[in-house]
Amino acid sequence: MNKKKFDLCLVIPDIGGGGTQRVLMNLVKNWLNQGKKICVITFFNEKADFFELPIAVSRKSINFTGESKNLVVAIWNNLRRVKSLRSMIKAYQPKLVLSFLGTTNVLTILATFFMQIPVIVSERSDPTRDSLGNIWDKLRHLLYRYADIVTANSHGAIVALEKFVDAGKLKYVPNPVCIEEPFRPLTYSFPAILAVGRLSYEKGHDILLSAFSKFIHQFPQWRLVIVGDGELRNKLKQFAVNLNIDKYIIWGGMQLDIFSYYNAATIFVMPSRYEGTPNALLEAMGCGLPVIVSNASSGILQFVKNEETGLVVPVEDVETLYLAFCRLANDELLRKRLGEKARQKIKMETQCAYELWDEVLNINRY
């Protein structure tokens, strides 16, 4: 029997700036510290990278992406991706394959049929709330059962997955959080509310802007800092102009040194319409920021208990969000108490997350 070359082969669409990619980076650093040999396969090449993989990690890119003109072309292109992925996995000879994100999970399961390599897929959202599209949703329902283990980072997602995956294969594993030192100090001459996340509908930035427009009339010295990019960037900027609050907003775009922003902020807010378990929230809590979140998902509420580790407001409730802003702006002691409780919560959960990942992968046997 051939000796396996790598302990783990990780498959992910890209090394872009998303929360899943940040989770992968944290896991890679942890497993490298354990002396594990790791390879990574992406569908996009290095031009799409936001994070930089450690030099000890071997990386291959399928580099076969783009929109398909019709269903026939889409099927053909995905069969080519599966064939390329299978060849790369064979070349790496890993002991385990770990895949991230819905469509990539489907392709990885197809690529590893009959290869006698354990396959773990990591679902990063609630399948009932985050559709991949009709065909991909059906493939997810059909194929996830063939994975050796399916992980999810919220209990709500586990419940949803139980409808089409055997409960014995499902494992809840929270996001590991690595609190980093900022690359450079960032200070503001004003108190700041920070929002971090993709500028897309589900993140609820329009709700945030509406609430902030009410808040700024009473607290004109405050500013709103929005870090992230996405398809709604221009629409949200125009909405801020329409609300006459654009001069109070700092649009930060994508930031590699996100911890500078956490350290400079006064309050963190996440007004999402729906979520998985957002890494940005856990990082903000780990930095000791008082947080305001919507009750958009069980993933959020696992970490934020109202009045204990943060403030929780109803989804799409502009008035309650505005009042939460006012409350924290007026009460420094409350901000400190919530922030410290949040920090303690994340410190405990992070160690648990790494232990659960090692248990799921049984990586310590290598």
C-alpha cells in the first residue's frame, strides 16, 4: 500500500476574503503547528486570493471557472471540474479530504467516489435559508449522504441537514477564532460603530443605514464604519446619500488587517436578515467589542445572549436597532460589561472548536 503524501487535502473555491476562507486559514495554521502536512485545491487561481497561504502548504488550482451559457455547457464544464479535481486528489494522495461550501462539497463528493479516501464536507450555512439554486440544491440533498462526515457551524443547520443526511454523520463544529495583532495601529478621533461583512441583501446594511440615520441626529459625533464589498456597494452608497448621512460614514472596502478596525471601534453591529455563524461577529466579540445583532439565526444566538454577551434585536426592526445604538452610546459601563463577557465567551469557544475539529477528522492519529 502506498504511503500517503499528505495528512489533509482541503478543497475550497478560492482563498478570497470571505468568512469561510478565514476559517480555513485559522485551521491550516493550527494543523501546521501540530506538524501536519496539508495541501489545498482551489477552483480559482492565485489571482483571486485575498489571504496568503503559509509557504508550508502545497496548493493546486483547477483554474477552470466562469459562467456557463446554458445547462448543457454547465453540465459539461462541471464534469471537467470533477475530472480535474479527482486527478489532483489522486496526485496528492491525502489521508483525508475536507471540502468547504455547498457546490464545492457536491463536486468533491463526485470526484472522490470509489477512491477509498475519507471525505468530510463542511456546510457553512443553513440549507433552508441559503439556496444554491434548484439543481445544486437537489444534488446537495442527493449526495451529502455519501460523505463520511458532514459538519455545520450552527445547530440550526444541523437540524436542516438531518432531513437528508443520517444523523450519525452530522457533527456540529463551531468556527475557530484567532485573535490577531493589528498590522498597524488605527485610531479614530470619534466613537465608531463598525459593521463587517459582504455588501449583499442578507447582511441588512439598508436596515443599518436606516437606523443610523435616526441615531446620528442625537449623536452627531459618532461615525459608522462599513468594512466589506459586494454587489450592493453602489446602491448602499446612494441610499446613504438619499438619507443625507453619507458624510458620517466611512466605507472601508475589503481589509486584510481587519483587527485594526475591531480595535479602533466602539460598537460592533450585525443586522443580518439571515446568517450562518459569522466569523466577523466572533472576531469582534473576541476583541472585547460590545455587539448588537439581529436574531437572524441560531448560529448567532449560540454566542450572543441578550443582555449578557451582547444586545439582540428583531430582524428588520429599524426602531429597535436605533434604540440599541442609543443605549450603548449613552452607557460606557454597559459597553465594557458586554464586551468583557463577549471576550470570555469566545476564548472558551475557540479552544473547544479546535478540539472538535481534531475529533471530527481524527487528525491526531497521524
